[in-house]
Amino acid sequence: MASNVHEYTVSELSFALKRTVEDAYGLVRVRGEISGFKRAASGHVYLALKDDKSVLDGVCWRGTASRLAFRPEDGLEVICTGKLTTYPGRSKYQIVIEQMEPAGAGALMALFEERKRRLEAEGLFDPARKRKLPFLPRTIGIVTSPTGSVIRDMLHRLAERFPSHVLLWPVAVQGESAAGQIARAIRGFERVEPRPDLLIVARGGGSIEDLWSFNEEIVARAVADSTIPLISAVGHETDTTLIDHVSDRRAPTPTAAAEMAVPVRNELATGLHALGERQMHAFDRMLTHAARHVEGLARGLGEPRMLLDLATQRLDDLGERLRLRSPLLVLEERRERVDQRMKRIAEIVADRLRHSERSLAAIPEARLAALAERRIADDAKRLEALSKLLESLGHRRVLERGYALVHRTADDTLIASSEAAAGETAMEIEFHDGRLRVEPVREGREPRPRGAKPRPAEKPGEQGRLL
Amino acid sequence: MAKTTDDGAVTEASPVGKPSFEDALGELEGIVQKLERGQLDLESSIAAYERGTELRRWCDTRLGEARMRVEKLTFDKDGEPRDREPFEPS
């Protein structure tokens, strides 16, 4: 019967339902993919979780949302912890999220990659940002858990290599609050006195979830902001967390971080000792060398007395040379030289004369005569030859060929033309074999009979016609 | 308060005015090499030797004063470091 059923008002029912739901689902964990993520101006976050069949609305109040260790985004699979509640005003139910974490390694890796890309784009991993570690830090600040083997191993290794002053800032290295604590410690060390020269942030190995705090952005940013050089040593060699990209050096293990932090004291001491020895030996050698040099110089200096003697000798020498240069002496010297040369010339001349005499005396008398005779005969021969030559060139040879010469009887000069002969009364014609006196024939006169025997040089007139 | 330089070495503790152990060691090395090469005249050698000896003594002192001292920070209720106490790893 309907009347037996309790009758609610809408509100009564809605609130009864709300109580029931809240009682029954006061704390639930639910896995789902984020969808419709929205951050309101108030700071509250609204989203839905969904799987392949259903959708569950969710809200994350501002206080919780700001504490989320990662940035939720659509598509990310998460596990939310919270309570279910209803919203009577709209007949709705939703989950109030108190905690949210990525669901599983795949989701975390995706988140890690996204975060890494973003920080890298900001330049936080730039090699130029990385600082050189101090060679020998005086105070080392360590951020890690105060319990467990990590701090023990690091302190042990530090003591082994170079006993140092260590300040430990204890933190939780996993869990929700770990990232905040770690970031705070890194920033806090800047204000600690004495301020450490070097920081080490360390944690032992673990799953990606265990190491997740070191992937949180607040930790990475604290490291990037730190003015103190920082070594990160999180997990094992194969684990790479975000802090490793931002730190100045990444150590594969906490123990390795201790090795990077300090040199080995004994090695330094040995090296220093060796340097000291080398310095001493080098200096000794230098001194020995210098002493030897001084000794050598001293030897070079010699006895003062000897120096004086040398100087005296030099003075004497110079004095002597000065005297030798006096003008009178120079003049004397020159005259002597002239005399000597004169003497020498006389000697040479005398010598030559003697030599010539000797050569002459060496030739026998008969040979001299023969030489003279031959010389005379030679000259006569030469004279004859020359006479012949002269004769051959003379007019007599021409006369032999039929020519004749006409001489003036008076003075025996030659008459070379008929004009010259015109006034002459007597001439002589010279043939090659003798002369013939002739007279010129005047007009109107009988010539003398031919056939008269010519008289050489006495009848030039008879020969006149022949001209 | 001790003054620190960029590389973290305490300048006050270096009587030779060297900023760090590394620099002191480097300078000493340079001095020894110069002495060994015999590049310096006698007077410079003596000065270098004195400087080298001073550096060496300072480095020795620095090595000699190496002590392991581990302290854990303690905090006030706001989580700010307040003090420190000796720490022994468990």
C-alpha cells in the first residue's frame, strides 16, 4: 500500500541520500582518466573522471589543488582519493578529491617527459648554467634522509677521502611532503652559517614512484635557483630524475657524490710533499749553480797585485808608444827611411851594371868579330835588294820598252812638252842604252841628212824629229 | 663570520692571501716548475722559494686541520633551522 510508504519531501530525501552516500563512501580510491579539467577563478578545480562506460564528476578545493604535486591534465590517468558527496540542489553526486596521483609508471613517465620538455625549453638544463664544483669545500650541506644507508655511506666515504665539515638537513625522501621538504632544504641552505660551499641532494634507489619527489618541479626550480654548486645523487645509475638535469653534477650513486665532493687528502699530502721536495732540490741546484758561477768569477778576477802589475805594464807600454810618436822622432825616422831607400837604389843600379859587364865579358873575341861580319854581309844583301827594287820601279825600265827622255843640254833638266822645247837650241834624248844630242829643225832650213850616226849626248838636234 | 669566495674557500683562513687551496696548489706548482727550469735569476728564485714555502706551509696546514665533523640541523616550529646537533648515522 502506498500509504504505508514514508513520504519524504524532496529535500528530506536528497539529504538522506547525501548522508547515506557520504557514510558509505567516506573514503574511496578511484582510478580514471581526467576529462574536462577546469580551474575556476576561485582556485577550485573541477574535472570528471571517466572510464570506457562511466563518468564521475569531481571537485578539488583550492587548498588541496594548490598542494597537488603535479599538474593534472586531460587524458592523464590518475588515482584519486577522496569522499563521495551529493549536491542536492542539482541532483548530482561527485567525488571531493583530497589526493591525486598519476596512475602507474606509464602515466608518470608521460608526465616526466612533459615536465622535462617544458623546463628544458626554459633553459634550466643549459650546460652554461652549470657551475664548477669547488676543489676542496670547507662545509658540505647534505639534503637526505637522516636514517638509512645513504647518509652513512656518504659520510663514510667523505671521512675516508677528506674529513670535512658536514651539515645535514634531514628530509623525507619519498611521500607527498618530500618534494616540499627537499625544495625548502635546498633554498634554506643559502641562509645557513657557515654557508656550505657545496650541496649534495641524495636518495637511494627505488621505483619511479619512490623517486617521484625528485621529479617535482618545485625541487627542480629550487636547484636551478641555488647559488651553491649542487650534486644530485638520486637512485641508481640507471635512474634519471628531473633534479639530475638541473644539478651542476649528477652522481650515479650517493657514494659517487661523496667522491666528487672532495679530493683524497692523502694524495694531496703526497703531491704537496713531492712539490716541496722538488722545490728544495731545484733551489739547491740553483744555489750550487750560483755559487759555482761566483767561484768562476772570482777566479777570473785574480790577485789584486796581479791586476796592478798588468796595469803598470800597460802604462809602460803606452808611455813608450807615446814617446815613439814625438814629432822629432818621426822626422828622424822618415829621414832614415829615405836614406835607406837611396842606398838601396844605388845598390840596385850597381848590381845591374855589374851584371851587364859580366855578360859582355862572357862573349869570346872571335865570336864578336864573326857576329859583326855577318851583320855587315846581311846589311849589304839588304841594300842590294833594295837597289833592285828601286831600279825596277825607276824610269830606265820604261826606256827599255821604247820610251825616251828629253833633257835640256844646258842644265840637264827634263823637257816634258814641245812648248817647253820650243826655245831650246840643243837637247839630249836619253834612250835606255845611251844619249843622243839633237838640235831642233827650224822652218826653212834643210834638215840634216838622216843616217848620220848619233853621237850620244853631243847631237841632240838630230834627234828632235823623233819627239 | 668567515668570508667566502665564489668557489667557497674561506679567505680568512689563508694567511698568504690565497682564495682557495686549489689556487695555492696551482701557484706552488708553477713556482716549482719555474725553479726547475732555472728561468729565474737568483733574487727572483729566492723570492719564489719563499713564496713557495709559504704556500706549502699553508696547504699543509689546511690538510692537517681536516677533521670529520657532522652536524644535523634542528628546526623551530615554523620549520626554520634553529640550531644544530652532532650527528651519528644510525
